[in-house]
Amino acid sequence: MGTEQLCSSPGGFHLSGTVTEPATATEPEMTYKVAISFDRCKITSVTCGCGNKDIFYCAHVVALSLYRIRKPDQVKLRLPISETLFQMNRDQLQKFVQYLITAHHTEVLPTAQKLADEILSSNSEINQVHGAPDPTAGASIDDENCWHLDEEQVREQVKLFLSQGGYYGSGKQLNSMFAKVREMLRMRDSNGARMLTLITEQFMADPRLSLWRQQGTGITEKCRQLWDELGALWVCVVLNPHCKLEEKSCWLRQLRKWGEMDVCPLEDGNYGNELPNITNALTQSSGHSQDSLARPRRTVFTRAIEGCDLHWQDSHLQRIISSDFYVSPSYQREGESLLFNSQGQPLWLEHVPTACARVDALRSHGYPREALRLTVAIINTLRLQQQRQLEIYKHQKKELLQRGATTITNLEGWVGHPLNPIGCLFLTLTEACRLEEENCLEISDTGDSKPPVYQHVPVVTGSQDSGESYLSLALEVALMGMGQQRVMPEGLYAQDKVCRNEEQIIARLQDLELDPVLVQTLRKQCILLLEGGPFSGLGEVIHRESVPMHTFAKYLFSALLPHDADLAYKLALRAMRLPVLETTAPSGDVTHPHHLVSVVPSRYPRWFTLGHLESQQCELASTMLTAAKGDMLRLRTVLEAIQKNIHSSSLIFKLAQDAFKIATPADSNSDTTLLNVALELGLQVMRMTLSTLNWRRREMVRWLVTCATEVGVRALVSILQSWYSLFTPTEATSIVAATVMSHNTILRLSLDYPQREELASCARTLALQCAMKDPQNCALSALTLCEKDHIAFETAYQIVIDAASTGMTYTQLFTIARYMEHRGYPLRAFKLASLAMTHLNLAYNQDTHPAINDVLWACALSHSLGKNELAAIIPLVVKSVHCATVLSDILRRCTMTAPGLAGIPGRRNSGKLMSTDKAPLRQLLDATISAYINTTHSRLTHISPRHYGEFIEFLSKARETFLLAQDGHIQFAQFIDNLKQIYKGKKKLMLLVRERFG
């Protein structure tokens, strides 16, 4: 970009020039006139010939500004124009004005005429003021100074980003506008609040708000987070320690106006149940257990409105923030006064989130030293409270442990709080320790920004050298805040925010390199949290509605493990509990915190994030299992904690699978201790899901057998022997025993003969027990499993026979009968087939029934066994089968060959074909003919012309069967005459019958 400058820059308050944009392939060279006014290092207005509109300046304004900064000697400096005019005489002034008007007569002539009239009129407004304005001379020292903000552009941009509803990175864009506001506040630029006002107006005008309100749906997650940031920024603005009273009252009016609008989003994201007031949360009497209706409506602006009541006039507060060396007078060293601790360091006893909001305001308005001093005073206060709470707990410990319950004194949790108090203190402290490397902002190869690098900066205190650093304080305050026992807030959004905030703080903690100083802080704080009684979420007794500590404990466990394994396990095991799921847990004093709901022992409808919390509990357990690999004692305690505290079978199954994976690495030997844990967890899952249906059950059963196989033959024997407490009979026979007895398992375990026999014997016992319990589903598996043992096989067969008359269907019996024939027991097969026939009933029109094949097979089997067996089965067939085509098929097959071809030893077969005139085939023939007659009448009652052809074919088949009887042709002729008589109304059909059959 070429800049050629014609700069009149008198007094340095006005800069003008021309900027040339070189030609490109598509665009010709362009020249733009640019004028910039500035005041005390800020640009206050710009004009450019390009006409580009944006919140930020166009490239030409930037080019001219950079030219002025980089090449100051190339820019001609002039005096303010008023000075130059002062040096001219009357003729020169007249000449100057006339030439000026001539050069720009079209633009300035009307203005010149108007001004001339006003100057010549003695009582005009212009003549009441001494002197005249000079745009080149700059503002006076008392004037407001703020840079030029294009308000229309801010509105347009926000409106555009909101209309994209969080897509195309619009959320990112809005966040960067919020960051811009914070940057402006930090530069103490009064435009910050103005820009925030413009953004808020557009947010309030978002058409989706009324839509969401009408539909009663919550605001989308992304949008909620933007509203939260908006609310937090307003708290920052109103807490500006140096704002004027009139500014504050103006903001208050605006905030109230927005807050009263129906569509204004509420603080906790759901309608109703709100949190206590920002300024007096500590003094709220717990006596009135208000219900949600009586509680005032709290919007995203309520905290900012309450913040308008806060001031910075307190002399103690002023001294804290203005000096590092403010200590108590020596005579107060006992720490009796609540202004200082026993070391003489100042305390600040305000409601913690409110005090942190002050810190955020100081940081945000460009007072980092002051923010740091107030932070140290807050931490000293928190430490003192922690000590006092510990002492109180020591006195009440016995009673609390006996009751096994506690009340929660913190009505507001600091994690997930709208003002993010812990995050704010942590950031203030770590920013003071950040090493700004040259390449700090560079992006690494993977595209992630590098984690920040911190160094220890000693805490400046007026009393003795504490030897503490701001970095160790940051770690300490994060641990205190995260470990605070607090009630699960109400509503999905608030609960989700707790999880999100916790994850954000942990992510920041993971950026800290744990050196010996930080490890010492970590250990000390962890011990305090374990001993901390009801004030700590890791204390011995907690309220059943308190927020679980799993995510936090997982971080602590991993951080402590290399330095103090005992403490790490103690803490993680303590955190494993999830009392809201212990239905028997005493509920504690529910009347105390006013927003506790009545305790429901079912799954918690109020705990929207329960699924997430349970999976975090599982993650914690998995982390411990992995770490304890190879250590029998530790594994045992972790296992007990899992069995006691985890209530979801699918999560225990996941843990069992995790343990199995870790215990059986591909490249080395299995870890027996961990394998046993996996197996034990698997067995627990089996017991838990045995009576409740679980869609993953098959997968779980298969996995358990794999796991037991890996553990060894004893484990397999054990699950076979105690199958009834683990599996259904079907699972036990078809999956468990079948897999255990498979060739693969035998090979995998490389068993010797006695071991193989022991396993087989257990499998057979199981098979017989299952067949007794559920013959319908297990009989066939039992027979298969008992094949190799004569006595067991006989027992299984007897069980089938006993159950055949009552509990079994013809399908099951036919299946077992076919199996018997296949195994070489044709007589047993015949017996079971006969039993199956008694359960069957085939109607005249069921000519495609699935059992037809079984019936044909049973008849073929009987026929092959001999005349006696055939004679025994035919009466059963006649009784059960009423379908003509099936009967004629059987008849045809029986007359084609002589019976008895199975060649049973000791039986003589005549080899003669059987006659249809004699028993047992005579009975079958009669039944077939009568089935044809019945079927014909049934078909004719509802026949339509398109089925006539099919019907004639059916009669032809019938004739073939009739002709097998001695007087069959006479019978058939009579049958046809009968039809013509009865159905003479169906003329067309009877014509077809005459044509074919005479």
C-alpha cells in the first residue's frame, strides 16, 4: 500500500493525507483522501474516501496512522490553525476566508453565509462565547477523551452475528467483541461501557428471545454462555472503582429497564428457583424456607444491578488495595479484630463471590497490582475460615459421625457460580507469574497454542517474609474452591455449568508444572480437605444432595500419585461415593438450606447431569484400577469401593472391560491380580443384570466367559458351579457351557485329561440342572452337552420325555426328535415325533404351515421303521392334520415303497407295498378324501372368478386321491354332481367343471 501524504497536522491533533492503493489484476489504482482527528493518543474521528464501514478502521486509516508513527519526520508539523490566524492582519484574514470559500464554495458557502449573519447579529448565541473552536488544537485537560467508535457498525455486526444463531463461528465473533470490551476497560477507555451497551441492546432485541419464552424452551447452550458473559461484563463495568456517580446511575437505569423486560433471560437458565442476593447471601436467615414462587425473579443483569450498591469507600479496603505493606498495629496481633489475621495480614470479610467480583473489576479496569493485593487478603480470609471450620468440626465430629448426616452452610457453590469467583482469583494470581516468552503466542506444529509458562513470584507482604509465591496461592485457592461442599443447584443449565466450570479450572491446573513448592501446597490442602468435615466435599460426612467430587479427585489422584501414593488413594477412595444414589442414606437436615427439595429415593429427576456424574465416578475408578495394577492390597480396596459405590451395571461392565484390557497387554504376560478384579466386577454385573433385562446381556455373558478363561480353569469351574446366581438357564447352556466345552477353550487352556474331565462333568451337571429348570429352552443344549456320557445323556432324554406332555411345543419336540435321529436313535426320535404330533393342529387352509416338513419327516421316519410304527403314527396324523394336500402327499409317499427300510436288526421286513384298502392306509385315504370334500366347500363359499382356474386344478388333484379307493370313480362322480346341484348359481364356474369333469 503506497501512502503519499499531504499532511496538515497542526498541534498534532489532526492528520490528513492521501493513500494510494496500487493496481491489481482486476482493480485499477485508487487514491483515497483520509482525515484523522486524535486526542491524547486516541483516534477520536476518521473519514476516508473509501466509505468502508466496520467496527474497526479501514486499511487506509491504518496505513496513514502507521506512516505517522513510523516516519514522524516525514510529516510536516504545523501550529494549531487558531495560532496561524492570530498572526494575520485584517487584509490577510479577508483574503484567507475568501480563498477558502472559493476553493470549496459548493460545500461551505451556505455555512459561511449563516455564520456571517450570526457574527453580525449582536445578540446571537455565537457572540455570547469568547473565542472560537479550533479542531486542530485538541481538547482541554478536563475533557472526556475517548476514541472514535462507529456505533451503527457495532449494532449491525452484533445483529448479524446473532442472526446466524451460533453458526459460522458467530459465537467466536461475539466472544471476540466481549474481549474487545474487556480490553477497552483495561485501557480505562470510556468507550468500553458504551460498546457493551450497544451489544446488550442488540442482544435484548434478538427475536429468538420471545420465541423461546413462548415455547417454554430454554435458550440454546451457546447462547446461554454468551448471555452469561454479558452479565459478568456488566458486573465489571458497574464495579469500576473510578466511575462517576452519574455514570453509575445511568447504567443502573438501563440495567433495570432491560431486567424488567419479559424476554430478559434468567440467571439460572430455568424459570423460578434463583440464587441468593449478591450483597447479603451470608446474612440470609435460613429460617424462612421460601418456595420458588416467593423468591424474586433474578435475571442475567440482577448481579450487576446489585453491584451498583457496592462502593469502594471503605477505608480498610482502600488500604488493602493501595499498599503492599498494610499490616495490623502491633497491639492487635492476637488477631482478635476481624480486620487482620494472627500474622497481622489484612483480611477482607465480604461474601466471597462479591469480593472476587471486585478483584475481577480491578483486573478488568487496568489495576493489576490492586487486584493482586485484594486477592491475597481474600485468600488469608479463606484460610482463616478453613482453620475455624476445622476447629468447629473437631468439636462436633463425634455427633456428626453418629448421625451420619450434615447440613450444608454454603448456599452458593463457588464452582459454576455466575461470577466465577475461583476462576477469577486463579487468573489474577497466575497472570502475575506468567513468563512472557518471545514466542509465547506462537502456535505449535499441531495447531494448539502452547500452554503458558509460569514462574514463582514471591508474595509481597508487609509482615515477615512468608516464603509464598502467587503461583502456590493460585493452586491453593483453586483447591479450596473446588473442594468446597455445596448443594447441587437446581435446573439443567446450572448443573451443567458446575461441570463445565470444574473442567475449565482443572484444565488450567493441568498447565501448572508441579515443582516441590506446589507439591507441598497440594499435599497440605488435600489433608485439610480430608479433615475438613462438612465444609469440605471430601470430608468424612457429606450431605446426600452435595455435588460429587469425582472429576476433582481424579485430578488430585493423578497429581499426588508420584509424590504421596497413600494420600492419593485415601482421597480418591473417599471421593468415590455418590450419596444421592444411596437410597438408605439419611437425608440430613433438609429444612436448613432453603432450596433443597424433598428427598425422593428414586432415580433423581432433579439431578439432570446424573448420567455424566456417574460416568465421571467410573473414570475415577478406572484411573485408580490402572494405577493399582500389580498391587493386591490397593486393588482390593479399589474393588470394594467400586462394589459399594457404583450403582450402574453398564458402568461396572465398562470398568471390568477396562481392567481386563490393562491386565492383558498384547506384548507381555497377563497381570493376575488385575485379571481377578476384572472377573469379580464381571460377576457383579452378571448378578445385577440377571433379573433386570439388559440389551447388552449377551455381550456381557460372552465377555465373562472370555475373562474367566483368561483367569484359568478354576474360574471356569466356579462359574459353572454357581451358574444359577449368574445366568439364565438358556445363557448357561447355550453360551456358557457351550463355550467352555468348545475346542478353542480346551486348546487355549492346554488342559490335561483330569482337568478336561472335571470341566466336562461340571458342564454336564449344569446342563441337567438347566434342562430340569427350563426344558423348553435347554433340553436340546443339555442333550448335546451330555452326548459323551451315557448316564447323563439318558437322564437328559428322560427329562425331555417327562416335559413333553406339559411344557414343550411341537416345534421343540420335532427339533429334538430330528436331533435323536441324527445321533442314531431312530426309535427315540419316533417316540418324540409321536408326542409332537399330539400338540399339533393343521387346519384345511394351512397348506404352507412351517410344521408341514416336520410332519412329512415324522411319517417318513415311521414308514422307514416298519408297519407297526406307521400304524401307530397314522391315527395321530389323521387327528392333527386337516389339510388335504398335506394328507395326499403323505399318502402318496407311503404307497410308493414298502415300509421298514430302516433295517432295524432282528426285524424281518416283507418288502411288500401296502394297500390303500387295508389298515393303516385305509384310514389315511378316507381322511384325505373327506379333507378334499370339506376344503372344496370351504373354498367355494368365498371364491372369486380370478381363482376359478386354480380351483379346477385343485379338483383334478382331488380326483387322483379319490381314484386310489376301490369305488373312487363313483365317489368322485357323485361328488361332482353334488357340487353342480349346490352351486348352480355360479354358472360360469359350473360350466368349467362340466368341461373338465363331465
